[in-house]
Amino acid sequence: MGNPKAFLEIHRQEAGYRPIHDRIHDFGEVEQTLSTRERKLQASRCMDCGVPFCHWACPLGNKAPEWNDALYKGDWELAYRLLNSTNPFPEFTGRICPALCEKACVLNRFNHEPTTNREDECAITEMAFQEGFITPKTDIQRNGKKVAVIGAGPAGLAAANDLNLMGYKVTVFEKNEAAGGLLRYGIPNFKLNKAIIDRRISLLEAEGIEFCYGNAIALDDLAGLEKLASDYDSVVIATGTPTARDLKAPGRELKGVHFALEMLSQQNRVLAGMEFSKDERVTAKGKDVLVIGGGDTGSDCIGTAHRQGCKSVTQIEIMPKPVEGPEDPQNPWPNWPRTLKTTSSHEEGCTRRWNINTLEFLGKDGKLIGVKVQEIDWKPNPEGGRPIMVEKGKPEIIKAELVLLAMGFLKPEHPEYPKNVFVCGDSANGASLVVRAMASGKQTAQKVNSYLANK
Ligand SMILES: Cc1cc2nc3c(=O)[nH]c(=O)nc-3n(C[C@H](O)[C@H](O)[C@H](O)COP(=O)(O)OP(=O)(O)OC[C@H]3O[C@@H](n4cnc5c(N)ncnc54)[C@H](O)[C@@H]3O)c2cc1C
Ligand code: SF4
């Protein structure tokens, strides 16, 4: 710890976002950066606690006190080495991690001004790339064994990276035309520029990982999977959660009702240069948009709708409004507070409503024109478990020509696979976070290694 009193003298400073009028018309990253001096001052606020709750809260076990200290002292290379010792791709988490560590930071308990770990992580990694501290490792000793990884999302990439560095020959099979999973085809460019993914994939390729794109492996074809498992020493399944939760209300078939990812992935592809016919295009341009689902995917739809030129956006959620303010009495520090979150996309303009149930999609000539909704309430269930929904108020109609369903994803079910097949990331645990997917990928690489070592 460079400056033991820094947390008393220096306030938390976030880099903040580009002004709304500047960012709303483009898909460039919204987050700004601090100057090098300001960044080091932020790092100096870390108190190097005896019990680092940040380290406990981070699924990767990132050593924030250690790399914050190196950053404060200006040793960017050491800071990166420490960061990379637990986090294979800190340029991703540095941009889009909700930073479980910061909520668990003792300074959050003290005065709600935790360290800026996520931004520090991003700054360290960008400096490391800029200064040439990150170069491909080309002297990896090969052990003669080969592993197939199915899925090139953060879980598959983390597993592939660790296995490759352990000496396995790794081939990644990916159904899409490029790597990244939801990093590339879910998260909008205004949160994560896709050149950041390309830069890391080039490194992984230079280190010997082979990527086979446009290669969907049929997981329900057990015979095919068994063949793959016999062709390779081990197989890692990291295929995410491909099935979005649907809302089967009357009128679901109307033109204009889409899953969130239909819009988000298409927009990211458009920005990557792909073309779609007018009929295929899912766009908010000139439309009143209704986002159903109050979570982060819904928020990404709001930011995308603005950039596409929507007329208005409303976001509805069936659950009650979360508590406001920094503290969640139901889930106190150092746990993650389930409090109201206002993202950069919400700031750009949006009507947000809670306790709203969707009754029917309304259409004219096969096209969506509005959605019938009703305010509801939740009553405690006398038998315990999920509260009971009760109607409140009269049904009303929200005008909308585009509805985006952002209600989460179904957890995949897996049959019993051959013993040398392992499942990781969202595919194993259900929809979660990039940092959790990466941690799961790393743990699975260890399992594969132990299995093959003991075989
Ligand atoms: C819109 C959206 C925004 C999000 N924003 C954030 C955020 O800001 N921060 C955060 O931490 N998390 C966020 N998440 C969650 C995060 O993206 C996921 O938890 C994470 O990407 C899961 O990683 P994964 O590798 O397990 O799966 P995925 O990222 O889903 O990757 C799975 C990969 O497997 C491939 N695949 C699937 N089936 C096959 C097959 N049969 N054969 C070959 N390949 C296959 C897919 O094409 C994909 O590339 C967001 C999710 C969404 C949907
Ligand atoms: S990966 Fe996320 S939780 Fe872990 S240290 Fe970085 S910002 Fe914090």
C-alpha cells in the first residue's frame, strides 16, 4: 500500500461516460478514461485490507490490492502480470464486469466510495498492450495431447487459453463466424468495442489455438459427440444458454415482436459489415419500443434502440422496483446489493415501470401496434416460496411497433456424456456473468488436466 491515508484524502473518481448528445448517435464505447495521474491516485486508495473482500468477491480471485499497489507505484508491467495471473482477459472484465469486488470493497462499507477496480483493470491492460508487455508465448512445451473446445465465448476461451498454456493442442469449434460468444453477439459495441476481442483472439491464435468457425457441433447427437470425444483426449462444452425465455401471450406471432438477441446480435453484425434485407432487419428506427424485462439485456436494448433512432422506449418489469440507494437490507455488504441500477442506456432516456404484467400483443394487418398490460402486485405466499401475483388496476395499452423480449435464458439440460467430456460457463451454470464464465472455464481446464493426468 503506497499511501496509507489516501482513502481519507482522495475521493472515488469514475471516468464517467461521454456526454449523451455526443454518444447517442454512434456505437463507440460510452465510457471515458482518466489521465494516468488520476488513475494512479485512484489505485492509491486501496487500503490493502488484511481480509481483502474484493478478492473474495471476484469469481476469478483477482488480487486487486496487489495490482492496485503496483499501479500506484507506476509499475504497469508488474500490475499487468499480477492481474493476468488470475484473469486471462482483463480487457473484457475491465469494460463490462459489474465489479462484484467493488461492492465488497471495505471502502464501500465505510463511505460508499469503493476503489475503482474495474476501471483500474482496464487501464492496466490497455497500457500493457500499448507498451508491448503482452506478446504471444511461442515456447509452450507440447504434451502430445489434444482437446476440443465447443464454443468460443468467454468460458470456452478461458478454458482453451489455460489448456493451451498447459501444453495441450486446442481446437475451438464455434458455430458463429467469429469468436467471443455474447461478448461479440450480445453485448453492444457501445459497451465493448469488438476490436478488443479481435486483438485477444489474434494472440491466442499466435500461441497455437486453432479456431474453426461456422462449425456447429450437434450436442443432441450423442453418437457424434462420442466420436469427437474419441478423436480428442478431452472435450469441453462451453456453448452458453442458446434458448431465450419466451412470452407466449396472444399475438406473439405478430411482426414486430422479437427476442432481444435478434436485435442485439444483428446490430453488432451490421457494425461488423454484414448486410441484411429490409425484411430481415430488426430496427427501432422511428418506432415506439417496448422492452419487456428489467435487467441488463433490456438495458442494452434501450441503448441500441436510441442509436437506431427510435421514437420512444419503455421498459417494463414484472417484479417490484428494487430498493434505491447503495444498501440492500436483504443482502448486506459484502454481498452484491440487489438495488436499483441505472445504466448509461437508461440515462439516455427511457420510461421504466415495475409490477407490470403483459397480457396480449395487439396487431393490425399482422403487424404489432401495441401491448396490453396490467399493473399487478405481489402478495406473500402463505405456503412459502414464490409470492402470489394479484391483479391491480385496469388493463392498459402501451403503444409499440417493436417489442423486445429480454426475460433471461433457459438453463440447458445435459445428458450423461462420456467421462472425458466437461461442461462449463453458462451452459453448466445457467445465464450469469462474463467473469463467472471465465472462472468456470479456468476451473474446467484444471479438471481436464487432472483427468488426463490420472488417466
Ligand atoms: C445482451 C447481453 C448483455 C450482457 N452483458 C453483460 C455484461 O455487461 N457483463 C457481464 O459480465 N455479463 C454480461 N452478459 C452475460 C455474459 O455475456 C454471459 O454470461 C457470458 O458470455 C457467458 O459466457 P459463455 O462462454 O458461457 O457463453 P456464451 O458467451 O453464450 O458463448 C457460447 C458460445 O458457444 C457457441 N455455441 C453454442 N452452441 C454451439 C454448438 N452447438 N457448436 C459450436 N458452438 C456453439 C455460441 O455461438 C457462442 O459463441 C450479457 C448477456 C447478454 C445476453
Ligand atoms: S473481474 Fe470483475 S469482480 Fe473481478 S476484480 Fe475485475 S472488476 Fe472486480
